[in-house]
Amino acid sequence: VDAVIVGVKSWQLPEAARAMRPLIGAGTAVLPLLNGVEAADQLAAALGPGHALGGLCRIIAFIAGPGHIRHTGIEPSVDLGELDGARSPRAEALRDALTGAGVRATLADDIGVALWEKFMLIVTWGGIGAITRAPIGVWRGMPGTRAMAEQSLREVLALAHARGVPVDEGRVAATLAFIDGVPAAGTASIQRDIMDGRPSELESQSGAVVRLGAESGVPTPLHSVIYASLLAQVAAGGAQA
């Protein structure tokens, strides 16, 4: 399969796109497995149209040390698909290569919907986890922060609809149910990065909700507060957003 799989943090994508240019031939597919909903567009801008697929991975893991990845939850899986929803030989071949290597990989019926469904989860978990600095088992069980979680999900759902992505209304309840099933000690990667003073994906998560909301005329009051609050945390800690 003539493909490049991109598995970097969102803030590393511009540098990765520049570095991969020698690998890109006329028929090379590029599969981004990044958080957020903008990676495919960014790759298309950097590499030219036609290369980028849509893709996402589901896993809870972190770097425990050099060459040491600790997997702490969720059966790992990959969803991928053409951005226009078409079935293509290259997407099917890449799916088959992944499954042949033991990866649970699926061709999404609508990768745009799948990306936004994951986006709803990560910006809610990451944003609330980062501003509260508390594990998920704490904030999901408190009335105030649980209400924030539902508002967060509804803001992102409204934004998806405004941008023409038909995410089902039932994803709000489904995502809250998923949040309830996560191990109580769970924290989000953006939360850990900000708390530890490392570069984070703030701009591609809450920052993207605020920016895309402004572009689409969708109010995002909660995410505006989360984003501004986390920018202050980042500034105080000396890390990059």
C-alpha cells in the first residue's frame, strides 16, 4: 500500500507535512490519526489535494519513558475513509494492511461524522479535565461540572451541524455514557500536557471550537471560557499552546 500514516501531535503537523514531502508520489495516500477535525485540510494545503484520507484512532495511552508506551484503556482501533464518503481501493487496501498487522481497523460509513463524534468527546474531556485539573471520576460526578460536560457536547454538536456534518443528536447522551464508563482515574492528554508545562493541543481542541464557531456564526460560550482560561494556564506555566 502506497501510504503514509501520520501519528503526531496536532501542533507538530506542519513540520511533519514538510518532512514527508519526499515520500509523496502521485498516488500516495496520507492517513492522519490526530486529534481534532482539521488535519486532513491542513495536509491537503501542504501536500496538494487528493492525498489525505480522513482517519482517527481510539486508545488511551501515554509515553511512560523513552520507547515505552503505556496503554491504559480502550481496545485500540482505527477508523478511516475517503473525505467525500466514497469507497475506494486505496482505503480498502490500507484497511486490509492494518487488519493484517493485527490492528482493529474499519472503513467508516462517514469519516466526517466519526471525526466530529470523537471531537465532541476529546474537547469535553480535555477541556473540563484541564481547567479543573481533576481526573474524570471527580468532575463527571459533580453536578456543576457534569452540566458543563453536557453544554460542551451540545456546543460542538451545533457547530458540526452548522458545518454540514450530520452528527446524530443522540451522540450527546452516548458520549456522556462513555464518559461514565471511563476508569475514574482517567485524564486527557491535553490535561496532562498543560499541567506538566508541555506543548499541548489547545489550539486544535477548545481553540478550534472557538475559532470554527466564530467562522460559522455558532455561539460557543463555554468553550470560549475554557479556551481563555487554559491560555492563561499555559502563559503562567511557560508552555506552548
